[in-house]
Amino acid sequence: MYSLKETTPLKPSLRDVFDRHGLASTRSVDAQQPVYATGAIDDAMYVVEAGQVKISMASAEGKDCLLAIYGPGELFGESCFNGSEKRTETATAMGHSVVRRAPRREFLAEVQRAGGTELLLQHLANRLSERQMSVFDLMTNDSEVRLAKMLLAFAEKLGTADGPLLRLEQRISHEELSQIVGTTRPRITAFMQNFRKLGLIETSGRTIVVHRQRMIDFLAPD
């Protein structure tokens, strides 16, 4: 489940660890191709240089759950700290993307040299908080509210401001939305139609335009 709470932007000193002493390698990833997959041996941290990367997990029955979407400047791959070299989640490029990879041990050593240990701990705490908020939303909000919160969060995080509007050019399918919200694809379609009727969003081709203040008012408690 993706939470409304956005990732706190990392301070430059932690982000810049990837630039230290040739630590990180750069990789170009085609759309819908994995950066790494569940079960893969991959002991490293990553940062998105361009594009977007989605993090997902699958149940034993094959049901997918989309956990988060990260954009330029954001780190991912924190599961490398769980004591196992095998990934418990899959990271996939949503469109053509560029990522940088830093091996865990070398990354930690450079963080310590840069005096960024506290920043790294804060980053990991933020990730934990995001997952906790996702569970809270799942237990306390209905599917339509969760979708509205998610659309607003994505638009604020990845969209382009145009006056009172936020233009989200990144294509996010109804199937992906259903995985994030935790409901069926037909219900997502119905909710999106209702949002258009209420004037909360507009859609044009691959673009979703969110009316920021209207969406905030819609989510405000009565």
C-alpha cells in the first residue's frame, strides 16, 4: 500500500554519497524491466537518477501489491539491510529510467566517512513510518478515500504545477492503482469516473490533472 505521506527529501550529504570515490555504478533500465526481482541476490542501495521506479511484492497466490513509486533523487533498496542478500521485493522501471547502484558495505562505509549516519537512520525511519501509515490507511479508510489520497500524493510528488492544477504525466494504469489501493480494477475505474464528475481530476490521454485544493477539500474530515 502506498501512503499519502511523502518521502522526506534526503539532505544532499546523504544523496551525494553515491558520488564519492567512484562508489556507484550507473545502469539504464528499459520500461517495465526489473532493476532487481524478488529472490535475487542483490546487496546494494540505489538512487533514481531519471524516470520512476516502482516497488512491489507478490503473494504466494500471485497477487501483486504495489508498495511505492520513487522518482529522481530518491533512494530505494533498503531491504539490503535485513541481513539477507536476497531481495524480498521487486523494483521495476515504470518508464525508461536511470539508476545508480552502491554496494551495501561500501555505501555504509562512505556514509560513516561523510558523517551521515544520523541522516541514514532518519531515512530508514521515514520508510518505516510510510509503511505504518499505509497499514493505518488500509484499516481506517475506504477504497475511494485511499485512491484520492494516493492521487494527490503522486501529483504533489511527481507532477508539474500549473496554477491550481498538478499535471501527472507519468502513466499509472488502473491495474497499478488497484494494487496500491487494495481493491479491484473495476472499482478504480468507477472511482476515477466519480472524481471527474466532482471536478477533482481531469484526464487526457496518459495525463492525469489533479485539482489540488479541490482534492484537499474532498479529503478534509466533515
